[in-house]
Amino acid sequence: MKMIKFILNNQTVQTDLPKGATVLDFVRYHKNLKGTKIGCREGDCGACTILVGELNGDFVKYRSQTSCLMPLANANGKHIVTVEGINKPNNELTEVQSAIIEESGTQCGFCTVGFVMSLTNFCLDETPKTAETAISAIDGNICRCTGYKSIERAAASLTEVLNEQNGQSRLEFAIGKGIVPDSFADIKNRLENLRIGQDENSPAIQTHAEKFGVTDKSDAGYPKTILKTARPFVGGGTDLYVQNPEEMVYAATENLFSDDDLRFINETDEFIEIGASVVVTDLLESEIFNRLFPNLYKHLKLVSSTPIRNMATIAGNFVNASPIGDMTAWFLALDATIVFNTTREIPLREFYLGYKTLAKADDEFIKKIRFRRAFTHFNFEKVSKRTYLDISSVNSAISLKIENNHIEKAQVSAGGVAPIPLYLKKTSEFLLGKEISENTILEASEILQTEISPISDVRGSEVYKRLLLKQLFTAHFAELFDFHPTA
Amino acid sequence: MKNLDSKSHVRGESVYLDDIPLIQGTLFACVYDSPIAHGKLESIDISEAEKCAGVVKIITAKDLIGENEIGGILPDEPLFAEKEVHFQGMPIALVLAETEEQARHAARKITAKIEPLEVVTDPRVAFVKNDLIVPPKQFKLGDAETAFRDCEHIFQGRADVNGQEHLYIETQGAYCVPTEQNGLKVYSSTQGPTAVQRCVARVTALPMHQIEVDVTRLGGGFGGKEDQANAWAALCAVGTQLTRRPVKYALHRMEDMRMTGKRHPYSADYRIGLNKDLKIVAYEVTFYQNAGASADLSPPVLERTLFHCTNSYYIPNVSATAYSCRTNLPPNTAFRGFGGPQGMFIIESAIAHAAEKLNVSASEIQRKNLIADGDEFPYGQIAASEAANSWKQADDKYDFERLKTEADEFNRNNKFAKKGVAMMPICFGISFTKTPMNQARSLVHVYTDGSVAVSTGAVEMGQGVNTKIAQVAGEIFSLPIERVKVHTTNTLRIANTSPTAASAAADLNGRATQIACETILQRLKEVAAPLVEAQTADEVTIENGFVYRGGESTNLDWLVLVNEAHQQRVNLSEHAHYATPGIHFDWSIAKGHPFAYHVYGTAIVGVTVDCLRGIYTVDFVKTCHDFGSSMNKSVDFGQIEGGIVQGIGWMTMEEVVYDEQGKLRSNALSTYKIPDVYSVPKEIEISPLETDRGNLAIFNSKAVGEPPLMYGIGAYFAIRESVKAFNPENLPRFDAPFTPEKVLLNLYSEKIRKA
């Protein structure tokens, strides 16, 4: 029987806990590492942020993740770092810790470790070190007290320290500066050894029913939702663990997140292809995507937060089938297709049959996503109650191919305005052959209103969502063509 | 001086409730709470839950040994629903199990038969039904009715302001451990250890001396743990009493949001009368407070709304009436500002209304009516005012006219982006308005190694109160801060405490500490005098660890002196008491002098609204704030910045949504949004008010916890300015928060109406 095995701070650990148990519960309650805090258990506060190091060619790539949504299965073979793993002996402080204290960036302290970990990750990752990227590193951390301005100042002073780096690798520099302990230098070798030691047997699975001595699973006391399938496929866990945190612990899941075969972004003559385990951050770091989408960072910054982007897979966003899935709207406007493990391929547009109902058999999972590079213009719009780290009230994406001032190809999508993520077929068709003009936009806006059926809920009233989509549709043209309506 | 907890915070070594090492045999608790907001509880079925693995006991109202009552002010709040349920989330049963997961699992197996009754969520509906928590309260100054007759301009309208979820990142919780001879030790994440002790005593029928409550620190409180920590402690205590095993309950976020009350929503009707010089001559206001299902702290919150109903302004004729209306929501409770911010929002709405109709800048009306020295507040206290002073210093430094002109120019050049600027003066009274609560005690020990331990009734929750108390001891003994340790807040060491609330903890507990330290110091000086050949103790001072005689240093150091005192059997400990002098209030006439002092300040808030998408950013908040003389700038500036951002959150994105059935829709962090790092103002500038006026604060350093929150109200009015710049025909309703939805609908109100 295979156990889950990984390096926790400086110690190789293995556990026979259910692979669906969260890393958060494991470190706090089984390893007594109490520095990692529980704030919300839905990835929305960042108090439980940890570092996850993974072999990436000849180095270990670290990313911050929220441990509350991370199944132990996804820690297998990785380096998991909590604050105890970066604390120095003798009560000395790391650069990150002293920067926060120096700027009085801690009040009640409950969120503080999350910030420390996010900023420590910032010291290790490959992003250029600017004030903006430093803030971006902590965009998943909520401080209610609310010391953001002082934390901002701490992040800025840290950025100055990081810019002293000269010729060394990030890791060498961070070790030299005492940002992370010396033991990090050997993690790569240790992870390689760990990988060799892995056998092929499946980890033990204890079902929820077995755990509680309930024989009939329908009696488990949980709503039957996404877990109605016998073996749910789990990517980053960022949706499933929000929706069914307790049932997920014992679910007989198939974990795809760490499957190297599903992590690729390729470009062929015709297509861009991405694997099912590609996360949003992978798009941000991809040369291909940055070339195709000039506003990639600006747009993807609107999607959740850094630690969630580090975990959330594109395929998972599709399968979650939320009517307001941001990446779903994005890829609908690219007319993407999805390829299942069964090699069946269907357009994403045909994936949604009704609210949370998919054109997918229980044993099918998405293997890859592909789309054609057939657009000259792309834009993504999203408005939510809070601009960042929030779920859309309404979102929309558009891709256009413009030739000789005429729209040769148009694909518009919208989220939050129907039971499913919507491809706006009539609106898109209407735009074909038209010139960009106020009339075109106004007429298209009216057609658009006939294609949607928003409902009033906590994210906005129906009347608001209708107006907002109209505005976001207009905003596409404002962004792409600097076009503004006169009325 | 940095917050003394900083180092353990950044290293993750600070201990919060859920971090306390578990004692063997600990049981875990989980509540089964009412799924509906109002109904007759006909039966509870726990049979399925009892069969679940790991379940040790399931407790309902009938199992209580003590009273089924946790209401602090009024006895109107059962711990467990017994005959009726009054809100969704009201505890009905408590499961105790060997593991947390088993407790949660079993709680889901409980069912209750509840016959639904009418659900009321709107305070005006409750008012019409005359369902009030307490009789109405009223403040009167002058004769408003008569004065309105002579007003040049009169405007009346309605304003609404919604609640606010505390969202302390550490949820509520308690851990109760049995002690011998039927005693209980309760660890609680509470701002009010004595309130917890009293509540536990009541539900267990134990005398208070059997109950020890201990609080190390909170991961945020903001008022949410002033009264509402009691229930969880009481539940755990009852569990321990019935099983004699330790019982722990740390709430999950959604439980906490669903079961606990929030800042009170208010609806109000106002009438404001001005003369031709824009002096406000008369103000009449009626407040409908949404109290929720039981009193909790609603009555004093209601009172503070009245105390602050005229904000920083002097209005000679005021008639203010407030109703605390019972609804089927979780009992609403204290939240930073305690009803004051709601009162201020309403008067600012009335002023904005007048300004819009008169086509003048609201700032002109605000400035012309600032309260001055000698003016009377509606509750009879005579102002020692810094209102005009802070206004002028803010204006001199930041130049409101220039900022406004810049915004106007920007607006002329940008069709789809509009800037708005608003002034926001604040005036906030410091003291518990219930005079007897303004007392505190401090226990100071000097040990024979020269180190100092301090215990007070103050609870550390990030506001730096322990740091300030350590500073007091360090200052008086002239010792480095490392020689002072402030210990947990514990009801065995400090009894009968007032909660850490009303911004007053540093003042009250700091003053008590000051007295305790001065008493010990005096004894030490008396011991020292003959040793350094001084005639009297008055000649002796202690500075930086050495005894001085008549200003000259001697060889006698702190350690030797302390030991000498001990040898001479001199008491090196002191338990001192402080009661704020000079305050009083008589509710029979609604007049008095309830506040030790007021905190003043003025902020200028600037925003930019994206008029295509209806979203906005706060560009700056520039304040001139009355610190008195800050004893800890890093702590106090943190409180100002934090308060501002929390206030802006309340006015903008934080929207508490209950449906008509009283179900909380904004029930998680995914549906209730508080400011993130991108939503804070791009710039927060804080300049301390320059004043040489003395005050009753500890070391002249005025309370700083609550007042800055109200600067955030300026964001509402700045957004309103921007919306009007885009759509001048439309005057938005006064209805906070100004969510992106309301912004967009107001930007395009004409088109919606036409459509």
C-alpha cells in the first residue's frame, strides 16, 4: 500500500491519512505546526498560506497555495513549507519577518503568517521584483485589522532587498539572505530521491461511509452534488473543497493535479493546446500566452488570487460549470474544444447542458484544451463587488478577427447571465462583416439582451446584470479600439 | 515602540484559542442551529445523531443545570431555543463527540419540527408592530419644532445604512477545562472575560468564583466578541459540567457568520432646517435600529447613535428619537463605533441633501456648523472642541478647494471616469456611556529579580493595548520594556472587568497600571531614601535602573533596591483601581457629562469612479487627527489606517444580505467581501492635530480605536459626488453601502427608467 510521502519543512514525512484530507488539517492537527491558521477554509483569506515546492527540471519551483483547499494527494512528492520551516533559530527574524515588524505590519497577528509565507514565496519565485509584483504576491491575503498600507511598505522595502540580487539564483540569494534556511539547497536532491522511491500502488482509500460506519452512501448526510460520481476527478481542489470540504476527505478521488503528462502548453501550426492540470499561473508564465494576449496579466489579475491561481486548473474551472467561471468565459470566446481521456473532442460551447450539467460521462475527464490562433483582438471584462479576489457578478470575453476595418470573426461570451456559461451566438453572428461603429455596438447590445436570462441573487439583481453586461460589452470596444459611446 | 507581539506574530508563535495544546480527553462540540428564522419549536429529534460514532452527549435546553439565559443587558436570549426559534442560526442542540469531524457529522443528523411563524427582517415593520427591545430613547436640545418655523430652508428625507460583518479572521470559540471541586477554567476568544464568567455562572448555576476565564489574545474582535463570545463559552461550559471532560468549540467560518450578529442596520427619517447663512438651526431625526432577535448590546448601541447624531456640529435645536426594533435576525451587536457611525452617516446624508438642493458644497455647510468650545451637545455636555481646529489644519495642509478643483477639471476632460472629493469631520466621545463601566484594575508585581509582571482587564486583540500598558509600567519604573511582561487577561487576577471596548481599554487599564506602579515606586523610594542618605523619599527618583538623589545618580541600582525592599518586608505588589473622574449621565432627563473627552478629526476623501463599469477606487484619504499626544505612533497610526479601511469597506463593498426569510445570503468570504490589498486607498496621509490642550487620556494619548472608522463615511459621499458628475439629473438615495451595483444603476438611472 502506498502512502503519501513528502518533505514537510526539513523532514520527510509519510501519512496514511486519507489522501483527500487537507494539508491544513495535517500540519495543524497531526504535525502540531500551529503557525498556519484557519480563517475561512475556502481559500478566500490566505491565513493558511504555505509554500509548495515542486521539481521543475533542474530546480525546485515554489508557489504559494492555500493549504485549506489542498488535498494531501497534491502534496505527494513535494516540498511543503510552513512558517516553522522558515523560522530561524534563536528567535532571529528572516528578512520578510523583519520588514513586516519594521513597518508595523502586524496587528492582531492572525493573518500575519499568511503574509509572511506569501512574501517569502515572492522572494523565491521568478517574477521581476517591483512594487507591483510584491503587492500581487499578497493579493490573496486578507487583513481585517487592516494593516495593508504598512504591509505594502514592508513589501516595498523587501523588494529593494531583493533587487540587490546579482548573478545568483533566487534560491541562492534567498538562502544567503536568510530568507529561507540553508536546508533548502538540498531539497532538489531530496525530492528526486523521493520520486525514485515511489511505487505504483494506489493509496489507501477510506470512504466517508466507512469512516462513519454508514453503509448506504446516500445516507451520509451530504447534499449530492458534484460527488455523485463514483470516482470524482480532482485537479487543484479549489472548487471541490469549497463546496464539499468534509465529504472530499473520504471521497474516492482520482487526483490529476500532479500528473506531469497533463501539464503542458504547446503551440502547433494551427492550435494552442493546454493540458488539464495547467493552472492559471502557468498561463501567466507562458511565453505563448503572453504573446497572444497582450493584456494577460491585467486580465488574469482579475481572476481569484495568486495562491488560488497557483492551484486552480483551467479544466477544473470548466468542469465546475459555474455560470460565472472566469476562465470558462475566456475560453468560450476562443471557441476552445476539450479533449477527454477517451479522445472524444467537443467544443466547449457544447459542454454545458444545463445548470451544473455536463456533456460528460462519469469516467471521462478533460485531458487537454485547444483553440485556434484565429483572432486579432481579445478582451476580458469582469465586475464583482470587490474588483479583485472575488467571484464575478458578470464577466465577458470577446475575440475578434478584424481585417480591413471589418469584423471577419467574432466570438463573445458572458458569465453570470444564464444558468450556464454562455456563448453569445446571435450577438457574435450579428457582428460578422460589420464595421466597428456606435450603431454596431448598440444594435449588438440589444441582441445580446435577448440571449441572456440573468436572475437576482447575492451577486446582483437581474436589472443590474443586464445593464452590467451591456456596459462590459461596450467596454470591450473601449479597451480594444478606444471607442466610447456618445450617449 | 513596536507592538510587543510582533515577533511572535511573524513567527507564527502567538497563541490563539485553536492553538492551545489539547488536554487528553477533550471533546469537540458542534451546534445544531435553527434552519428557519421564526417558529414554534415543537420537537427535537436527536435519535439518529446519538447513534453516530464518537458521540458522547447531545445537550438541549432541558439538560441545563442553570438558567437557559445568556442575555447580558436584558434576560431575553436563551442559550438553547426551547419553545420558539427567533432567528436562523439560533442554537437548538449541542453535540459533543470524540473528534471535531464526528461532532459535525452528528449535528447534521439532528432534526427539529418547527411550526413557522411570521418572519420580520425590516425594522420599520417591527416598529409598526410595536415590537421594540426597549422603550424609545430621546435626546432634546432647544425646541426643534418651534425652530423649524423660522428656518429659511427645510429638507426632509430618509436614509438607510446597512450592517457590517465583523469578520475577525479568528472565528469565535471557547475551550473549557474542568478544574477540581466542580470548577471550570474557560479559555475564550472574548473581549469581555467577566461577561463570559457571568454568563457561564448563570447557565451552570455555579458561583463566579468557581469559574476562571483566561484570554491570551484575539485574532480580531472589533466588537463582535464583546458580548457574542458568551454563547460559545457557555455551551462549552455546560458540556464540561455535564461530562466533566474538556470541551472545545472553534466555530467554522460559515457557522460564525450565520449564528452571530453584526453591526446594526439603521433606517432613519430626518428633517434639517437651515437659516440663510447655512447655519443648521434645527434637526429632527428618528432612528429605526434593526436589533435582531434579542437585546444583546442593542440598547447602548442605540444610545450611542443618539450621542453622535449631530457628529461634529453644533445644532441649537435637536429632537432625536431612537427605536430598537426586534427582528428575526441574529442579535446585532457591538462593532467599532457602536452605533455612532450610523448616527453620523444619517446627519451627513441630511447635510448632503441640503447642499444638493441649495446648490452649495456640502463642505460649506459642514464648516459653518462645526461645534465650538462652550457649545452644548444634545446630551448636555459642553464641548472642549477641536472640530474647527482639525478642519482648518486639514484644509491648510491638503487644500480642499484645490483637490476639488482638480477633480472638476479631471471630470471635464474625462467622460467615463469621474472623481469626487468629500470632507468628513468626526467627533467621538470616549468613555462607556454607562458611567459605572468606566472603571478598571491592574495588578502589578515586581519580582526579586527586578522583572515586572502586569495583569489588567484589557484584552489584546491587535490594538496594541498590552504594548501601551507595558509602556506605562516601563515609563514609571524607568525600566526597559523587556523587563515588563503583560500577562493574559484572567478573571482570577482581575475581577469584575469591563469589556475591552469603547476605545477605552488603554485609558482605563493604563491609568490603573499607572496608579499601581506609582504606588510601588513610592514604596521603593521610601526604602531607597535612607540608603542614599536622602532626607525624604521626595528627593529620590529612579531613572534607567538607578536611584538618583536630588537629580544626582547613586550606586544603588534597581535590583539591589528591590531586594532590599523585599528584605524589609515591603509590598512589591499592588492591585490598583481607576475610575474615570467627572463623568455622569442621568437618563431621566437625558443630560449629563458622559464622556471623559472627545476625539476630533477631519478627513478629505477622494475617489475615482469608472463610469463605464460602475466600479471605483479610493484615491486618497488625508486626515488631520486628534491624538492628543500619541504615546505610541506605530500602534496609533495602525489603528487609524485600519479604521479608515474598515470604514470604507462598510460604506462600499461590504454588503450584508438577508433574504425575506431571514436567511443570510452573504454567508461566507466568497459572498461577503471585505477590503483586500487592492481596495485600500492609494494614499493614506495622517497628520496629527497640533494642540496643547490636556485631556484625561493615559499620558495625554487619546483613545484611537473607534474614531477613525468614521472617516470612511467620506468615501460614500465622495462616490456620490462622482456619480452626480456623470449623471447630474439623478440624486441617489441615501442608502449605504454604495456597492458597484448601486453605482452603476445610479450612473444610468435615466436609461433604466426609459427602458
